[in-house]
Amino acid sequence: MMLTPMLFRRFGLNMRGTVRWTGEEDLEGETENGTTFPFHTEDSPNPVQMVLLAHGGCSLLDVITGLKHRMENVRACWVELDSDRSETLPR
């Protein structure tokens, strides 16, 4: 089955968001429900770090869901992430 835009809408797979430039190199993200968050600021992750963390978060949620079905009393779980980034453009 080919996933077309209509199928994405039908199955709820379509997500929307907005990224705004807020000055210098600072960015702000906004989810479709209106939640906003800064990134690429002095005090927040840059876009590539956010992709890495998002990947880890998705994987961790899958693991937690699986553990809760097999074990009682799951008290802690984490994932440690390590990646390499090119030093030359495009990075």
C-alpha cells in the first residue's frame, strides 16, 4: 500500500508544525496544538541535537511500553546516545 497524503490524514499520521527564526541563530518551534519551545539558542539544543534526542525518545518510549507489558514495577530506564557529525558542510 502506498502512503498518500489522503491516507496520512485518514490514519492520523499527518503532523504539522512551524519553526520561526527569532533573531541571530535562535529558533522557536510550535506544534500543531500551540506548544512552543526554543531551540538553537545559547541555552537549548540545536536542531541536530534535537533530532538525536527525538530519536532516543521515540526508541525509549517503545522500550518502556514493552517493559511494562512484561514486568511490574519498572522504576527507571534511559538511553545514552552517541553520534558523529561531519566537520565539513553539509553537516
